[in-house]
Amino acid sequence: MLTIALSTLRTRLTSFIGTFVALALGAGLIAAMGQVLATTVGSPDRSPQRYAAAPVVVVPDDRLVVNTWQGRESAPLAESRGVPADLASSFSRPVVDRVFPAQLAGGPPAAGRPWSAVRTAPQRLVAGRAPAADDEIAVSAGARAGDRVQVVTAEGAEPYTVVGVTDAGPQATVFFTDARAARLSPRIDALALWQPAQEVRAVVGNRAVVLTGQDRVLVDPTRDSDERARNNADTIVGIAAGFAVFIAVFVVSSTFAFAVAQRRREFALLRTVGATRRQVRRMVYGEAGLVAVIASALGAVAGPFASGPILDWLTGLGMAPEWLVPSHATWPSVVAFTTGVVVAMLGVAMAAHRAGRVHPAEAMREAVVESRAMTWGRWIVGGGLLGSALVSMGVTAVADPSGASNDKSFMPVVMLLVAGVGLLAPAAVRPVASLLAAPLARLRGAGGTVVPAAAAASTRQTAATVAPVLIAVSLAAALLGAAAMTDDAKTAMESAPVRADYVVQPTGTAGLDRQLVERLRAIPGVDVATVAPTSVYTLEGATALIQRPTEAVDPTTLAAMLDLPVIEGSLTDLNDGTIVVSETWERKLGETVKLWRADGSEASLKVVGLLGAGAPADSYITPAHAFSAPVTTAYVKLRAGTSRDSVDALLKQATTGHNARALTKALWTDDNGARRNSASRLGLLVVLGIILAYTAIALVNTLLMAASDRTAERGALRLLGATRAQVVRYVVGEALLVVAIGVVLAAGVAAVSLAGLWASLVQIAGPIAISVPWPAIGAVTGGCVVLAVLASVTPVLSRG
């Protein structure tokens, strides 16, 4: 049978084009994504930036270490302890570096540092001179020598004269005199040294950490952003690769089912001459194996060449670091080839089983009309997948509504829905085609009858052609709609507790300075509450050290600004010796909790309040327990009788020159939603762009396969008197009907998935609208229409 399979491949190449392309594309995409993953994971860290010229760097030991009965547990500190001040005097001519928020008013995000630290990167003067007085600075960006500027630090905004400009360093920097920097930021963040590391370690001991060589990157300013970019790229690659495998199985299953339906008489003839069912199945598996090996090998070899453009694309979108070193690993190609072959075998299983059930008597048929659109196996598998998706959504809505907002739980549900509807599609083709074609029945001519009749006469072939449209439109609608709804829910949860009339937030990275906070509190007729996010640490079960996010707040004004879900206790009892925690802490009211603060210092605080679900923070403490944490938000509430117009003017005046802005609650909510939506959509659009390109090619190839099978039928139309233009219109009508059926099925998938998500989100965020991404749906549908019409008409026009 393998010999027959090889001969079949040579004589019926068009029947395998769709499968070949689907497998080649799937293997190529997996190989490309694997190569990108190998690059992001395997690339070494970039060379040290901030201390590139300093061979030895002493930094604080910013880890909290706690002894437990199972050993030592550690966690990174949220706020640095700083290098012990007396260590600086233990070395000759060290660079005492202090890194603190300092930004020109209206300028780019920047860090403040003492002028002596200019040699650590190194950064050189390109204009002017070094700062010599307390009111002089040098900058790397944002101003020119001689400019008089405002610089915002944690203390406030003060005027300085720019006396020098340096070349660009690892980050935008404002250089102060060493004395001025020490007053602005007393904490020592690092000592840069030019002496043997062994000597330094002998002096430092266990009081700090000594970094040399590549370890100096641990204190680079770009380290966190680099890691986030790596993680973003890894996430996108993983999702795209997962969808590639899913779509490959789906398309291969559809195209092989299509091919088997086209060749029923051929299989019946084989049965007539003595072939057993097992032999027919082996032949189909052999065909699939030969196609899979060739196509997967081609994709596995060609795929890595696409990793470069994909990586450049991600880098251009800011979703991958620029300095990554391209990988030359071979494992992505091996994985892609193996996956392609396995996918083909999985995809052909149902088609092979169906081919083996063809009866010899079917060789006597002249017309190839399907007598049965669905088999029991297809009903069971399709219904099972659809039922699993519905049950999963129901369980999530009942047991874990908040889990629905996680892409890792929502995307598998969408896949199950698409797969289930795709398998059940043959049963829906006839009723949907009849419904869509009903308006055409009133038109003159036979087109309104012939087009839907052709689709209904070969439901499995139509379903196979519909599959790429179903995938493209449903994924675009479901994923983008879910992202928008999830963002709306998060925004609603964030804004719902806010009672304040205004929210003041920084426009830079320095937080809200103390001078600005004092100005806000001096505005007559308003109350002000500030929030400084930080962390505390608890030892759970005497074994696990857990870092818990907390917010340092003023308890006297917080209750007026935020409507917190306090289920026990009261916020009014919050003071320097107490804490308010969420119920997830599993603590009792009145219980004393031993914890460690953000700088590692130990404290014991009494629980005076328990927060229920929906609280904006995990816990609340007073500012006495937050040390270097910046104030990131100030809530402003009008007192009775206060003029909103006057407060608007005073808020604008107070924030001017402080890199901050005051927004009404409505504008703040809209702004948060817009920023969150922009970030989430970007990653999804990257994934969808890759997936849609794949499904577009699958759509074209499936239609070309169908065209080859309809040549005799269209020839018969010409013999019956149809003109060439009429045949073209008939073909266009068929293509449009196929796309319309796919869109209807996709609408069902999107509606069910978004309704299930809404049922979960409405429980945690209150009433939210079901978001339908009409522009994206229109664009994808339009693309499918264009591709379907071109792929259907081209063979007709080429044959004359």
C-alpha cells in the first residue's frame, strides 16, 4: 500500500496541496518561534552598563534572610538598605555613588547621580564643564549648557543652571555636585573601586556584596526592563507556537477529510479489487506520512530563517530587547519536524478511519453526493469538545470568576470551542446555507438555487473550506473582545472604590515629591490622601517567606477617599502599631503579626481590619513603615461648598513644574483604561498577525483544492448554456457563501466565549459591556472575502 500511496501522491498532487502547505507552514512557524525562544532564553546578558569602567563594585546586600526550621529562606528587599556609610572610608579614592529619582521638569525620565560617578560608565563631557556649585548640574539629555531648568527630586522642584552636557549613558542622567547629591539622597547605593577584588572582599566581609565581571549587570538600570522584554517575547512566542500547532491539526484534519471525500470512488475501487479496510487506512496514513516528512522537513529547514524578521518586528514594537544575540540552535528545527509529523498523524486519524469504511459498491456511483454529513465519531468528539468548553466556562464562573481574566485559562476555552464547532460544522452547513441563501431565491436566474445547493450537496467539503474562515474570524473576535472586556473589568475594579474627586499622579518615574504633596494639602477646601506602594514579608507556616504588596497611607483621610470592603474591624484603628490586611492573609482580628518591612527591619503589628474581595490593595500600613518608597498617587476630595473651578485652577498651579498631573476621577478612569488596553492589544495583535497569515494561506490552498474537484461541474454548466461571466458569478457566489458560513459559525464561537467571560467578570467587576471588536472583525472578514474570491476565480479564468 505504500507503493500505491506514493503513486497517489504523484497523480493527485492538488489533493495534498492544502495539507502540504499547512504542515510546512506549521513546522516553519514552530521552528521560527523556537528559534526566537532560543534567542531570548539563550542570549547572554548584555555587558555591564552603569559600571562598565569600574572593575569592582560594592552594593548593598538587599536580600532578606530568615531562619526557619527547614533552613534559611530569602527574598529580595523592596527598598534598599544602602551600603554602610563607614565602608566608604575603608578604601582609597572610591566613587561613592548615589542613584535617585531626578528629572527635568517636562523632560525625559532620568536618574540623579554625583558628578564623580561620571567615570563609572564612562560618560564624557561633550559641552560645558562639570558642576561646581550646589545650583549647577550636568545632564545627558533634555537641555543645553547655559539653560536654567527646574529639576524634580523626591524633595521637590528646584532651579538649577545646566553647566555641562555629557554623552548618552545607560540612562538619562542629571549629575549634581557630590555634596549636593549626598544631601538629596544620603543613602549610598554603590561604591565603585579600582583595586583587586580579593582586597575589597577582605574589607567588606559580609556587610555588603562585591560584584565583578558580568555580575555588575545586576545593578544596571535596564535590567528589569530587559527581563520584562524577554518575558514578553517568550510569552508571545509560546502563545503563537501553541496556536500554530492547534491550527495545523485543525487544518490538516479538514483538508484530509476533504481529500477523502473527493476520493470515495477511488477507495471504493480499491475495495472492489480486494483491498481490506486496514490496507486502505494504511494507504491514507502512508500518504499523510510522506507529505508530512517532506513538508515538515521543508518547514523545519526554512523556519529559522524567519526568526530574524520576527525578532526584529518584536524589537521594533518594544516587546524584545535590542541586544539579543541570534541563536543558531538546532533543537527548534528538530522539534518542528517531529511536531509536524505527529500533527499529520493526529490530523489524518479520523480521515483514515472514514476512508477505511468506504464500501466497494460506492464505485458504481456516478454522482458524488454525501449521504451522511456526520459520523457518530465526529458527533461524539465535536460534542465532547464543545461540552468541555461550556463546562469549563461554567466552572470558572461559579468557582473562580477572577481566573477568567487570565489568558492562560481563556485561550484554551476558545480553542476547544473552535475545534468543537469545526467538527460539528458539516451538520450546520445546510441550515446555515439555506438561511443565508433565502434572500437570493427572489433573484432572477438559477444562481440563488445552484449556489446553496452545491454547498449543501457536499457539506464536508464545504466545512473543510469554511475551517480557515472560522479560525481567523473567531480568534480575532474572541481574543480581542476578551482582552477589551478584561481591561474594562480591571479598570472598573480599580476605579469603583475611589470616592475622591481628583487623582494626582506623576508623569515621570520619580513619584510625587514632598513639596508637591505639601502644596496639595495647602489647597483650601479639600482633603488629600497619599499612597506609597511598598512591601512587607511574612513567614507562613514557619517555612515559607512571602513578599506581600502593601500600601502606606494616612488613615485619617483614606476612608474618605476609598470605599474599602472592610468585613471586620475598622480603618480608623490603623496606626503605627497596627495593620489592615486582606482575608487572604488568613489572620484573625486582634492577632499580632510578626513581619519584616521593605528594608528588612522586623516589626510586630496588630491586625485591626480585615478586607474582603475587591480591595484595591492586599494590606495597608502607615507611612512610618515605608522608607524610600515614593508616593505614586494622591487622592483629592472636595469638601462641601468648595468651588470645583477654583480647585481645578489650584491643582493645575500646584502640579506645574513637578512632573505630575491632576485628573478628575472620570478622566483618570478613562486614561487607565486606554493605557491598559493599548498594552494588552499590542501583544495580542502580534500573535493574531502571525496566526492570521497562516490561516489566510490555508484558506487559499483549501479553495484551490476545491476548485480542482469542481472542474467537471463547471464544464457542465458551460454545456448547459452558461456564459463564462455567469460561471464566474456562480464561483464568486460560492466563495462568498463559504465565507458567510464561516463568519456565522465564528460569530457563534465568539458569542459563546465572550458571554462565558462576561458571566465571570460581572461577578468581580459589576456590570460591564460585552466588547465586540467590529473593526478587527470587518478587516479579517474582508480579507477572507478577497482571498476566497481570488482563489476561486483564478482557476476558472485560467482555464478560459
